[in-house]
Amino acid sequence: MTLYIGRESSKLWKRICAEVVTEINLLAVNWKYLLAGLVGQYIHGLAARGVHYIHRPGPTLQDAGFFLLPELGEERAYISETLFTFIFLSFVLWTFHPFIFKSKKIYTVLIWCRVLAFLVTCQFLRILTFYSTQLPGPNYHCREGSKLARLPPPETVFEALVIVPRGVLYGCGDLIFSSHMIFSLTFVRTYQKYGTQRFIKQLAWMLVVIQSLLIVASRKHYTVDVVVAWYTVNLVVFFIDKKLAELPDRTATSLLLPLSTKDKDSKTKEENHKLLNGMSGDPADRRQRTQVNGKILEDGNTVVHADATMNGA
């Protein structure tokens, strides 16, 4: 038993090291895209904080979702955040599964380049939307009488440029459309395309639907914020996915990694076999050849000279 565990641990370590080398090579080529995506996340955070400064609390707007779904209450608002955290962490862990498992379909660096492209585009549209019209926040800390409903103007540049976790959790004014739904729908659609487990795909879509209902029931967003997110994110992912180059197949390792000596020898033997059978690698040289009296005639524009006489001619 100890020997088996030691052998499997050695295989796992070698697999992790090989994957690290591969991902570092990809990172060296694609780091600019990842950096741009992270900068986009920071800009989105600054924009969400900025709209909080100009937020004006007021009466909660009439909403069909508020009428249909019972209010969870402030003490149970954590339920939707817990579900979102589960979806978020599950997707992050899945993107790193190639470091552990033998069966793998994606490259971690490339999948995150793709995901960040989806997120940044959706967040750019979101910034334009919630700065166009500021609605009174329906969340409990955004209502009239709450000390967190309005932020005092920043006193220093440092205060204006630093994003604190408390500001992310207790933001107001960044309503249309839901940021939680942007992340969840982007993650689920990505797994829908590149994931391999059908049950997990079905479960993921069910969890996103439940999260949509919980967001409205927790009064964190109006129903319109969730509805707009559903069709906007899906359309953005659909069209951008068509514009981006498809991810390489992990079985075609020659696209990213050099051939091993064994692979090179196998390829050379295959080419020699083709040549011995008259099959050249050049398609233009695959012409029909006929042997007559020891000489070869080619069926083409050029005929090899034959000294022999055919049929007495």
C-alpha cells in the first residue's frame, strides 16, 4: 500500500511539474491579455465605487419580482452570497484541474484569457448602464435612513483609488445589470462548452436560476437587473466566442510542445514508408506512373524517354 501511494504521488508530482512548464510557456505569450483583464476588473471596481458617491436613496421602486417572491430578510441575505461563492470557487478550481488530472481538455492560461474577455466586455456595458440612470437601491443598506446609503466624497487620491472589500459588499447605485449574474453566467457558459460532465452542466444551470431568484428575494437587485443580465451576458459570450480563436485541442500537443525523440522517429519511419511505396509527401508529385520495358512513363505533361519499341512501332 505504501509503495502504491509513493508511486502514484511521484506520478502526480511529475504531472504537476509538466503542466507548470506548459502553462508558463503559455503565460509568457499571453500575459498581456491576462493583465488587461485584471486591469478591467479594477476599473469596474472603481466605477462601482464611484457611482456610490452619487447614489441618492429613495423609495423602493415597484417590482414584479418583489411582489411574486417573498422577502428573505436582512438576516438571511447571506444565502445568495453563499451560493455565488460556491459557483465562483467551483469554476476557479475546475480551471486548474489540468494540473492534477490526466484527462484534460483545456489550458488554464488560455481559458482565463477567454473568460476575462467575456467579463470585461460585459462589465464595460454594465458601467455605461448604471451611470446612465441611477436608481434608488433596494438593498437594506441602500435605503433611506441607512448610514451606508451615501458615501462622503473622498478626501485623498489614495482613498479614491483603493478598493476595500467592505465597499464591494456594501455598494449602492450599481444596479443595472447584476454583476453576480455576469460572473455566474460567464462561468456556466464556459463550462457548458469546455466541461465534460453532463450532470455538472445541468446542475450549474439550475444553480444559476436559483441564484437569480435569491438575488431578487434578498432585495439586492431589482428584477430588471437580473433579466437584463440573462440576455446581455449570453449574447456577449455568444458573439465574442465566435470572434476569438478556438482553444487548441489538448490531444494535439504538437501545437504547443516540441516532438519527443520517439515521436520524431515514428514520423520519419512513416515518411520513409510512404516514399518506398511511391507516395511522396508532395501532393503535386502524386502522378500515375507506368513501367514499360524497364522504363517509367509518367502520366503528365512530361514523358520520360523510353528506348524500347512498343508493338513494333
